[in-house]
Amino acid sequence: MKKTTILTMVVVCGALALALPDWKKPLNAAYPTVKFALWTDLARKGDGVTDSLTIGSGCPALTTKFGVGSMRLYDNGSFVLARYDSNLVPSIYSGSWYLQDNAKSTKKVNPDDGSWALPGSVGTIYLILNTVSLGDLFSELDASALAKCQTKASLAGMTQWDIMDPSVLVKKSSMVFKTIKDKRNPPSLFRNTVTATLQMSGKQQNDAKGTLDAVGGFSFKTTIKGQWIDCQSTPPSGTDSAVINAIDNIKTQFCS
Amino acid sequence: MKTIPMLTAAVMSVSMALATSSVFAATPVHTMATGAATQTLVVSGGCKTLKTTDTVTVTFFDDDTYTIVDSSAATVLQGTWSRVDSGTSKYTLYMSPAVFAPDPNTDRNATPPAAGTLEDFVSQLQIVGDSNCEVKFPGRDVNFVQPSSLVKKSSLVVTTKNNEGILTVQVKGKQTNNFYKDGTIVKPGSYSVTLTIKGTVT
């Protein structure tokens, strides 16, 4: 039953919302409003966060497929991204975003089939992390990479693996918003999907061979696949009440 | 060739540079005092390629920050740097421009990007690019999409034999314009800029 599916989705999303960070809004009129929200729904095939870190210096590569992430994009051009570890502890990053509309991607949603996806602006969103957030990300990668290196017997004594921040070049930092008919999660429902990619490479310093500050390379790619909603759009007239309720629940959880 | 400063909004950038005076409290480690700079700006959609030249000063400080200042004393770029030696014949100074992009707690209207941040650099390029594109498209506009701007290269390679250095900064990104249709700027395009600075590094 389509309605049952919608209610099931809401329950899953509710459980996920409890783990979202409490971003405290200051009491000032200049604080922006959420325009788009995105999240990963672990009940849906394909959703999740995947990290691939090529460490270099003889260390094995690190791939993490734990999949929880969420994001709020504000109407003043700022965003906040939360990535969660296996203990659901979030790492918070921020920066700027811009939506470049895709003329081919606007779909009309049929409210009669239980679709909850909202029509609206879709396309490619460009993202740029600020310097502080990039530094935080690099620090986390430093720790993860060193720990991975130390799992190799010959490198168990390593004490240094540090990204040389100024050497890092971001190759890709964007996400694609779409509204699709999802055949992998029957019954077929239109849903708003998002794929976000951050890809970078640069230099790192290490003591893999016993001498400090040897220079090597690294590359990192993270992909977030999930759902999104336009927090400032409303369902078209004639939309089923169960669909409206589902949308309202999503907005309550992710758009505040 | 007419020489013009890198920045057309020099007054605004200089006043902002004063707010970052703490950078100049650090001690210079490397300096290119009179770098011959060439900036090439390409805006897709039919604009003529714009090439400008200037004499700039590039300074690398012991607090791991750097500045590129043009002949009008405006900060073109600022950020952090680190050095990698390639044997004894040359070394490379990797340079990463500061990115402002504040979180939602910052009132963006009250706190604009400081001079020399990537946002400021792209904003200045947009002013110059828009003016250049108006030669072919009078009354039309182009907007450079800040978050799409990626630094493709940003480093200074110095040959130790003669201390000659070549600094290259390359940034590419998206832009939107209304060159061929009046009204809201919607047509997507791209832009790229290459800044090359040559000189002696002390």
C-alpha cells in the first residue's frame, strides 16, 4: 500500500532526526531560513556516505561505507553539513552554496499516485567549504590515515601522517538534485534524490621510513547519496492528505 | 601595453586590507619584491580574452601566511603556504587562498569577505570581466558563481641556482550571463583566470 510505505518512511526519518545536531540559532533577525535540507535514509537502497582515502607512503587505502549525513542549505547562501561516525557523533562543516538550475530536470509530480516529492528547482549545487572547515576535515583525515597505516605491520611504529593543507586542491565539490521515479524502493514513488561529491588531492608529510617530514601524496573522495526537500515549497493542490502529512513531518524534522 | 592594477575596486580592498594588519606583524621568510605579473581572464560566451599586467609583491611570512599585493597596494590574494624541497636545485611553495564562506551564524551583509580571500579575488575578477564583456555586449552582465570557483593550481617554484621564481595561480568556475537575451541572467557559462608572476625570490 502506498500510504503504508509513506508512513514507514516517516518512521525511519523520525528515528534519524533524533541523531541530528542541534544547531542553535542566535536570536537575531539576520539569521537565515533553511531553503533546502538533505539527509540519508538508511532504509533506502543506495543512500549513505562513502569515503575513499588513498593514503600513499605504502599505507593501505581506507574506504568507509558508514552512511549517515545531513545538510541544511540556507537562503543567504550558507550551508551546514553534518557527517556522522559509527557512533553517530557528528562532524560539522560549513560554507557557501549556489544552485545552477538544470532546464531539463523539472518534473511534474502526480499527487494521485502518492508521490511525496515536491516539484521545484533542481540541478547542480556548487559547494565550497570555508578554510576552518577544511582544516577540521584535514585533521580528521590525518588521524584516520595514521591509524590505517599503523594496521600494516611494517608501519606500526608510524607517528606522523599530516596533510600539507596549502597543497590541497579541490577537484570537485558539488551535488546534483533530481526528482526521479524510484524503482528500487517499490511501490514506485517519485522522490527527490541527491548525490553530493567532494574530491581533493594534495601532499602529506609522514615518517613511514623512520624520518620525519617525508613528503608523499594523498587523495580523498566522499560521496553522499540521500533525499532532499525544498523547505520553502508546498504540495500542489489536490495532493493526497497522507502525502501532505508526510511532507509536513519531513519539514518538521529537517527544515528547522 | 597599458598597465592597470589588478583590482578596479582598489579603495574598498585597501580599506579591508587594513583590517588584516595582524598579518604584517609576522616576519617575512621569502619575498618576491618586484614580481612581473600577467593575468589572463577568459569568460565564455563571446567575450574577448583579457590580459593585464602589473608589478606585485609576494611575501611569505613565518606564521605560514602569504600575501600578494599589487601596485595600488591592494591585497590580491592571501592565505597559507608550505614549502617542499625537490633535492637541492629547486623548491616549491604551495599556496592556498583563504576561503571566507561563513556559517549561518554570520550576518553576510554586515561581514563581507576580507581583501585577498578567494571570494574577494573572484569578485574583483567579475568586475573586470563584466566591464570587458560590455565591450562586445553593451548593457549586459555576467555573474561569476563564487562557490563553483576551484583553484586548479597555486604554487611558486623557485630555482635555487639563481633564486628565480615562477608563481602560478589558476582558478576556474561557472558564470551566468545575459549576453544574448536581456533580462534575468540565466545562461550558464564558465570563466578561468591564470595569474603568472615571475621574479627573484629572496
